[in-house]
Amino acid sequence: MTAQLRLEKVTPDNVLDACRLKVAPEQERFVAPVARSLAEAYADPGTAWPRLIFDSERLVGFVMAFLDVRFHPEDPDDRPRSGLWRLAVAAGEQGRGYGRFAVDEVCAEIRRRGGSRVTVTWGEGEHGPEEFYLKLGFRRTGEMSGGQVVGELDLPLG
């Protein structure tokens, strides 16, 4: 990992490169293609926060946060949550800290918006992301959402 890491907005100049980004074949069942994520972001711009992960000038991944979503809107006690919606690091770029960087940046954005907790969901199974999220400090909540495990991470104050 270099000091040249940054997140960038998706633009007309980089959207096709973003759509070409692929995770490792064994991970494809755990994360939607970037094109689907961008379609969802376009359809719900108030909720989605999509960004591309760059190392210098090289596109290495995609991350999308969700902001102030109620998982169970029919429940009057359900609290709005913000967190990690999608994370895709290109197949040849994994294991270099890009995923951790992206999660840290999502956490920082949620903190800037006044949040104190980050939520993520993940599918279980071999080659799934559970170990990655647990190493970052996320803990299982005991909930399921859409057949996926719900995890949360409390953000440090200030």
C-alpha cells in the first residue's frame, strides 16, 4: 500500500473503468457488480455514497456507503443506520490494504456526518468477507438482513 491512496467520485471519465472492475471469481457471489451498485446509487442518491479507490492513478477498487437507512421501517423503534453497502477490491489488488483503507474512509465520512456506529452486512461462506470485517473490529449483532449477517463497529469519539 502506498501513500497515494484516495477515494474519488464516479464521473463520466471513470465510470466505464469502474464497471470493468472485477473481484476474484470465488468472491463474485458475495458482492454485486459495480454496475449494479452504480445503478442503485443513481436510483437512491440520498442514501448511497459511491466512491472509487485509487492507488496513485490506478483504479484498485470500489466502495459504497449507505446513509441513514432503516433496516426495518415497519418497526417504529428501528433506528436509522449508516455503513458499508458494497466493497469490491480488484482481484489482482487484494491483500494490500485497500479494503481497510476504504472501510476507514467510510467510517470517517460517517463520523463527519455525526454518526457514531458503522453497520455492514455480509454473506457467510468460504471465501466470504466475514474474517476481514471481524479483524477490522466489527462484531456480529445477532441480526440478519436479507439473508446476510449484520455487523457493527462503534466509532471512537471525536
